[in-house]
Amino acid sequence: MTKQAIVIGGGPAGLMAAEALLQAGIGVDLYDAMPSVGRKLLMAGRGGLNITHSEPLDRFLTRYGSAQGHVADWLRAFGPKELCDWVHALGVDTFVGTSGRVFPAEMKAAPLLRAWLHRLRQQGLRIHVRHRWLGWGAERRLLFMAPTGEVEAAADAVILSLGGASWPALGSDGAWHKLLAKKKVALAPLEPANCGFDIDWSDHLRERFAGAALKNIGASFNGERRLGEAIVTESGIEGGLIYALSASLRDAIGTTGAAILLLDLLPNHAPVEIANALAKRGTRSLSSHLKSSLNLDGAKIALLHECTSPSDRADPAILAEKLKALPLHLMRPRPIAEAISSAGGVSFTSLDEHLMVKTFPGLFCAGEMLDWEAPTGGYLLTACFASGRIAGKGAAAWLQRAA
């Protein structure tokens, strides 16, 4: 009799796990709570699907923080190169952007997802949408809430790929956390990752500059420095540059209650160069002089006024220092539902090297629901694909040993 597996969650990790099982000759039923699979992937691809990054693998592996040792094992088996080869095998071309990020030629996620689902269905994948997982019933049977009511299902192996708790409207609401806690699986609390932060802005800045882009700036925290862009929001600040430092910022706030992020508004200018330009101000207003001599726009000038005192702005040497290291007092990360991704989840201490739960033979976990995080730039998606492949191959090998 053909062994059967159930995959719960139709994101990249779940679909990749299903593919690995199907290739091993295992029958697969995939369940997803949403009306269709891959919704978060499609949303992420609206502005251009960043599949992976072209940087050397040794540097790529450093992007995973404290989980690097675990994630590196996945990526050495199925890393950026293998992922690109896999995308090409679906008939989707890719290109490398100026930042080193890798995108589909058409930029969008939909063509890739359509081709993938077509291939998976040809391989025998059975997809059940609008089936929300409720946990386990008697004899480890899986319980789902379907449009027709509560239903049960059983399989020889189960792979959970339920995402974290960001973007819950697309299906990853973190409800699985309580279900696994009941089974005594070791879990880390779910926290926002790649997120914005709250700042106590003045009414003037909030009303005049919310939504303003801060282009070509730098940011530093705890010895880390990044260049990029950010956006002023009504509640604080967000954007790719902030996301790159968000893990360190979030952890510092959790420990001390606040964090001070230093913005470099003029990353291409040396402090002495800025001080010399400021010394030539004459009788012009500071704002006019900053615009004409240093090409600062209104949002950056507003931030400078927001975060410095009149005495700071009156001293060219101090003002030059502030332009290179403007202190932003971050109060808290934005809610996890707004985050690009989430941290926390199933602890690696609960899992073997094949991502099977040690205390629950036949139950595997993959994707963002594991306790790891990564910055945007293709690192998240690559590791999700890779973890799904590890879990799928691990489940197939476990089933073959159990046969």
C-alpha cells in the first residue's frame, strides 16, 4: 500500500515539502485554511518577487543570526543556486538586480505559482482549501473545520507548514502555537521581525511628514551599520533599512525598554566636509542652507529639527555630528500582524536534523513556524523553500524506514 502524508499549509515551505514527498512516491493531501494556496507568496510578489540573493553562499549563510547553524544545513543542500535552477525548471527565467537580489523575469509571483501548482497536480497532489486545522482528535487523527463542518483525516506522516503570525489576513495567524504547546513541544514566543518601530513624534512632524521617504541614508545600532531607505510613518519609522536592523532593535527594546537608532542623513559626506559647509551659512536660514549646500530635503530637515535642540543646531560642529548620527528613540516594535515576518516558533531543540518533532514521531515542521528569522532580500524565501525540502525528504525517508 502506498504511504500517505498530509501537509498543512500551502505556502512555499508546504508546497516544497509536498513536492519532495511526491517525488519519493508518497501520496500527499495538502490542507490550507484559505480559499487558495500561496497567498502570502503572491502578496510578497506584488512589488517584485525577490526569490533569493546572488551573494556568495558563505556570506549568505551569515544572514540568519543565532539560527545560522541550523539554517546553513538546509541551504547547503538547497541554497540560492539550487533554488534558481528549480525556478528555471518551471520555465521561469530570472535576473539579478543591481542590489544583487534575484527576481523572476516577469517580476511577479503568479506565473511561478501557476506553473508549480500545475506540476504538483500532475504529480498527484490533492489540495483541500478552506480547511482550517483544529488540532488532533482520537488516535492522532487530524481535525479540520471545513465549509461543511468539522472533518477528520489521517496519514502516515504529517508536515506542518503554517507560517508565523505576520499578515494573519493571508492565513498565518500563529494559532498553531497553542496547539503545539498542548503537545509539550518546546516553543519560543512569536515576535515581529522585519518590522517598523514606534517613535513619539511631535504633532507637526506626524501631520506634515507621515509617508515621507528618507532616501540614501545610513543607520547604525549596536555596531551594525546599513545603508538604504526608510519611511516616516504616523507612528514612527519603517522600511528596508529599518527591517535590516529590526532583530537587534527589537531584542534591545525587550531587554531595556527602548533603543536609540542613529541615522546618517549624509552617508556620502565626511563630518569635516559637512562642518565646512555649515560654517558658510551666513545670514540664510538653516533650512535654506541645508537644502542648497548639502541637498537635504524637507523630511530630513524636519527630522533634524525633531531630534536636536536649538543649541545643537547653532553649533556647526555639533550639527555636523548630528547629521551623521541623528538619534531616534524607538519605543516599541509595531504589532506582529503588520510585520513582514515573525521570529520565534518551534525550537530546534524539539526537532531532529530532518525537522521531525522528537517527541511526536511522524510529525514534521517547516518554514517560518520554526524559530529562525532573516532580513528581507531573498533570505526568508530561500530558507522557507529549503526547510520544506528538508522536511519533505525527511518525512519520506522516515516513512520508507517504517514500511
